[in-house]
Amino acid sequence: MFESILTVLLFVPLFLIVLLANLADKQRLNERSGKTIAGLTYAFHTFIFGTMAAAGGVLNAVAIGIRTNEELRQSVLDIAAGGGSGDVADFLPVLERLDALGMGIWLPAVAAPLFLLPPVRRLLADLTPIDAMSSVHAVAASFVMLVVMNLAVTLAVGLDTLADMSEASETDGRSLLVSLWVQQITFALWAVVGVGWLTRRRWMQALERLGLLTPRPVEVAVGIGTGLLSVAIILALEIVAEAAGWGLDEDVQRLTEVLIGPLLGSIPGILTLGLAAGIGEETLFRGALQPRFGLLITSILFALLHSQYGITLSTLAVFIVGMILGLVRNRYNTSTCVIAHASYNITLGMIAYLFPQMF
């Protein structure tokens, strides 16, 4: 429950930024300047990312301090151990990589506001279908740095350390189920608000912009078929990679087992893996982002968002699935992508449920 509340709280400032950006665009499109609200949007945006950058800078300063001051190092360890009464074995690897962790936070945070600058926006408009004058598109482009930050932090901590820390903590299937639904519903709401709901578009107009339409029978069939085909392609990729000596990363397998393993032991858990991810991720990526960033960039972001895979064969698999889903979005709509994504996840989940020896 705590993780779910934390997820919502972390997204509150991001919701406010896209709301303000949409209000600025609404005024601009109504032939009013919108510069005051746009300025407020960019100021709030810069404050949020500036705070992140400062936090990363503090971590870098602490990293330097603990390398040169043994007393400070011991104090940090005591704090991590809860005053000296806990076990800090899992925290030691993080402490050793604190400088990389800090840089993984402050560097993307410093880069994010650069996307708000008119020259950068005009350059992006030459490369993607975004509108260089749109405040919404500007902040959406800057939010790419959140994906970079998430991946950088994961790589800085290390998949091995994350796997060790995750295995040491006890997470039941019910908590994971609730947490996943909260996360994905938050993604979906962020996308709906981002395309103008509550500001520039009514609910149905926002859904239409996102490509969330009532699927026709043929689209349901295409979605299910695409999901099953994607499973076959990814399983074939894994077989070929393993034969070539490039098998699945052991730490990725351990981390995946902790993160979603409890859900694979029940039908509700497997359905959650399919439906929640299908609704949340497809609404955000194929619905909101792809029409503005294009197929390739959106698929790369989709792959990098799954930071628990690091940069491994699993990342390539997610990228391939993202490209397939993106092609479906171009030909049909986001609703078909939701069905395809859900079918893909549920099929893999059922295979793991029925044939656990394969995973």
C-alpha cells in the first residue's frame, strides 16, 4: 500500500505540469498569448527537476565525502542500519556506487529543462511530428529524461544489487497486484490529462485522440493474433540467443522472479499482468506519445522504461514487442494495441503457470 501511495504522490507534480501546459496551449490556440501560464509551467517544471538535480548533487557530495572521511562513512552506514541495529550488507554495494547513482539523477534532471528552450524544440520538430510552439509537446519531450533517469539509477545500483535487495524483502502477490494496478492506472490518467482532458478536450475527445475506440471484431482478432505472434517471435529469439551463447541474464531472471513471480502463481495475477500493463502502457506510449514522437523513438522509450532488464536481451525483446505494437497502432488504433499487449502478457503468464520449468 505504501508503494502505491508513493507512486501517486510522485506523479502529482507531473500531473500539475501537464495541466498547466495544456492551459497554456488552450490560450494560445484561442488566439490569446498563453505566455503567462506557459512561463508558470516552465518555472514549476524547472523547480521540480532542479530539486531532483540538487538531490543527485547531494548524493555525489556524500560519495566524495565517504571516500575521504571514514567517520562520515560510518555515520552513513549507521543511518542505513537504523542506528546501528540493522544489517547493512545489502546497502554496501549501493554505497560504493553512490557517485554513479547521484550522476544518474542530476544529469538527466539538468538536461530536462533544455527541451523547453525554443531552439531545442524547433530541432525536435524537424525530427518528430511535435509542434515547436506547443507547451504540452515541450514538457512531454522533457519527460523523456525521467525514463533516462530511471534507467540510469537502475544501472548505477546494479541489477545484481537490486535482485539481492528484492529477494531480502518479502512482497506478497496481493500487494504486487494492487501496486501494479495503481501504477498503470496512473500512467493511463497521465496520458488522458496530457492530451487535454480537463482543459482542452472533453473525455470522449481525449479518448479519440488517444486512439481508444470501441474495437471492432476484426480488431479484437488482430489484437489477439498479434499478441500470440509476438510470443512466438520472442520465444524464438530466446532460443536462438541461447544457442548463440547469449542467454538470459541471471540477475534479470532473479529480479523478474521477485517483481512478478508472485503474480504468476494465480489466474488473477496473470490477468493483472496482462490487463493492467495493456491499459496503462499502451494508453501512454502508443496512445499519447507515438503520434508525437514516432514509432522508433516511442519503441526505444518503451524498452528503456522496463529498467529492471537493464541493457540485456530482455530489453531487445521489449523493443521488438514495442515496434510490433507500434505498427499495429499505425494500422489500427490503441484499443487493438491494448488487446495485443494483454494477450502477449497473459499468454506468457499462462505458459509460466502451466510449464514453470521453462522459466
